[in-house]
Amino acid sequence: TGIVSSNGQTASDVRTVSGTVTVRPIDRVLKADASGGAVTVNLPSAAPNLVTYSVIKSDATGNTVTVDPAGAETINGAATRVLSAQWETVTIKSDGTNWIAV
């Protein structure tokens, strides 16, 4: 059917977030609205994680969106990934230990 589910819940196409949020197992695309202040998107552990996540900064303000891996995990070797421009996007996938921007 092409429908992906996790723990009986169907994955969301796009979830709009603001403030500090933690990625859910059913999330795939997070549209981060930082118009009210900086946004932090906390990632789950990379090991084991088969999900590909995309985070998009949707607003034109100077506030940033920070993608923050769990614990000491990294994204391409960096502690966080910061999105600062409107429509800037990062798509990440686990390598089993850390996250890679693809």
C-alpha cells in the first residue's frame, strides 16, 4: 500500500513545529517555524534508526533552527546543524552511529 507505520501510527507527511521539539518515530518532514523565536529539533538516537528525516526552516526571520543529535552523536562530524535562511533544508540519515546529511 505504500503506507509506513510505526507502533500502529501512520507516518506524517509534514509536521509543523516551533520552540523545542523531539522528533517522533512517525515524523519524516519537519517544517520549522522560527518566527516566534529560535527552534531546536532534537533527534532520536542514530543507532539503530532506519528513518530519513528532513528539517526545513519555513520563515524569513533571523531566528535559527538547530538540529541537535542525541548525546554525543553528530551530523557530518558536527555537534549540531543550524539552518538560518528561509527554506534552507537538511535531510539526514543514520549511518548506525551518527547522522549524515544526504
